[in-house]
Amino acid sequence: MKQNVRKLEGEFDYIIVGAGMAGCVLANRLTEDPDISVLLLEACGKDDYHWIHIPVGYLYCIGNACTDWLYKTQTEAGLDGRALSYPRGRVLGGCSSINGMICMIYMRSQREDYDDWAHISGDPNWSWDLVLPVFKRSEDHYGGANE
């Protein structure tokens, strides 16, 4: 894998280590304020491997040292002493870039799930009416926003 190493100088308001899905979303949200500077660090490369952007491409990303850290679980007696592969994304976008979720499926779930969580937890912030705007901020559907 080609290494892109640069010397960085200066100060940043925030330093985010890891450009997986959460790191990228956090950096994007923080930089909505033009007065905030963010340094987003990622150990590996860009997501420019063509298989990342093709729905069936996860077959070529998982288990590939260019895109996967190739972690394994500990051996387990209940698995006859075997260890299992534990795919973890080694690319900008992290695991979501190698498991097909970038181009395959996006689901919000349903209103009742969130309203039930709000009721059970006693935290109204889990209600559908409060989480729906958060979902919409993350969406960019060619057909436009909908409920």
C-alpha cells in the first residue's frame, strides 16, 4: 500500500484519530463551523480501490490486506479451537467501506422502534420526532428527502 506521509505544522481545535465512519462524520460536522480547524488522521489509504464502490466488492475487500486489518479472534473451544476472521476496515471510511454498506443498504428502522426506546429508557431524545432530523442531515437521496 502506498504511504502518504506529510509533515503537519500548526495548531488544530480538534484532532480526530481514525477516519472510519464515526471519525468522518464527526470531522464533517465540526467543520461546518468555518472557525474550527480539524485534523483527521487515518493510518491507511483513501477509498479509491474500485471494489469498495461496487456492491459485490466486499468479497474482494474483506480478507484483503490493502483494505482489511486482517484481525482474527482468539481461538475458541466451542469452535473446535478455531479462530474467526474479524474484518476491520483499513481505509478511509473504515468498516463501512469494506462491508458493502456504502453502496448497498441504508435503513432508518421504523418510527415505533424509536418511540419504544424513548418510552422504555425514559429518555425522550430517542423518540422518532427527535431522531428523524438527525437522519435527514446524513442523507442525500437522489429523489429528495422524505419522511
